[in-house]
Amino acid sequence: MGKLDGRVVIITGAARGQGEQEARLFAAEGAKVVLADVLDDQGGAVAKELGEESAAYVHLDVSREDDWAAAVAFAKDAFGAVNGLVNNAGILRFNELTSTPLEEYLAVVQVNQVGAFLGMRTVAPELAAAGGGTIVNTASYVALSGMALLTSYAATKAAVVGMTRVAAMELAGKGIRVNAVCPGAIDTPMSNPARLDPAADPAQVAEASEAVDGLYRKLVPMGRIGRPEEVARLALFLTSDDSSYITGQPLVADGGWLCGVSVF
């Protein structure tokens, strides 16, 4: 018996990285998963692998209201209802504050902040109609701390934490719990852009990965970068009844990074 038997969950950014691992884990735990992304070939391939009884893929640009409405309609048509949402889609841009163009800042806002807002606003009525449900927003370690070169990213993730708390208060009476996961450094294409290029030299990808790993071995008390399946397990916890008395909380999965930087 799975932790999510009979539940229908929309997961954004589900074509790769954390979202893909969440989709795989949720399906293994009995959920009907709607994988949503703009990477249609990759997302469709993951859904096909999981099987049409367990998963379906829909194109979703999280910054567009009409895409959200279509995705929810698709989920209901495919599986009958919506019981949960994981707002996982996000983008990362590195730049100094004084060098960040407004266009770049707003692009990050549109995906990370507006996307989470539209997702909650669109899906919450469906969860209420289904008798309750869960929303898990993806924030970040940097929503609670700071990091140079991440003004736009940190701003949007701090906004996600704030929206999570407000939504949790407003929706509790409708049987809806809203929480946020706050990952630290996780080994995905976002943290290692070399993985994004399918034509990249494997040796160069391995070298870039080693450099990333080396950085976080020094910074993180647990001495390593996190794995996307570790974040997926936290999202599962917040979506399942194991967290039935938890709402409005940012839960950190960062290997102890928020505690401080080890000097040993």
C-alpha cells in the first residue's frame, strides 16, 4: 500500500531533476501523476516510462494563466480530480546586483514567483472541491540565508516562503495544507549547467561535476552535494499523511549548510 494511493498530483518542472524524481517517487507510492513542463520530449518520455495508468504529461509554462487552466483541465480529464500540487519549476541566474538587467530579474520572477502564485491560485479551488489536499512549493536555502550573485533567485524564493505562509493560513479551513521545501545545493542540471548540453564532452561534464562536488564538500557540514531523490522524499513527506499536522512551514534539506560553514 502506497503513501499516496488514490491521489492525483500535478508536479511542475517534472521533465528532469528534482521534479522528475518527485514524479517517479510519487507514482511508486500510488499517486496518479501529471508531469508538467515546457520540455515536452523529456517530460513525455518520463510519463511514458511510468505508464499511462500512473502518469500523463502536459505542456505547462508556469508563468501563463491559460496554461495553468489547461493543465488543471487536463489532469481532471485524465484522472478525475486534483488532490495535490508540487510547484517545482524554477530557473536560476547568477549575476551581481548592480549588473543584473531588469529583463533577467523579471524572467526569474515570472517562473519562480509568478509560477508558484498562479499554481496555488489555480489549483486551490480544485483541492477544496476534492475535500482537501496539499501544496508543496519549492523555495530554497537562499530564501532563509543569502548568497552572492543570487539577487533575483533569492528574492523569488523568499517570496515563495512568504506566499506559503499566507496560503497556509487562508486555506487551512478548506482542508488544504501548504508547505515549502528549501533545498540547499542539489546535484541537478541547474547546479551543474554542463549537464544541460547533450553534445558536451563527457570528460568535461565529469570535470565540471567534480568541481561542483569539491566546492560543496568544503561548504556543507555533511561534506557533499545533495541528491534530487532526497528532496523528492521530503516533498513526499509533505504531500502524504505523515505530515498531517504540518502547514505553513519552510523545511530545509541542505546537509546542514544553513547552520554555518565548517572550517575543519
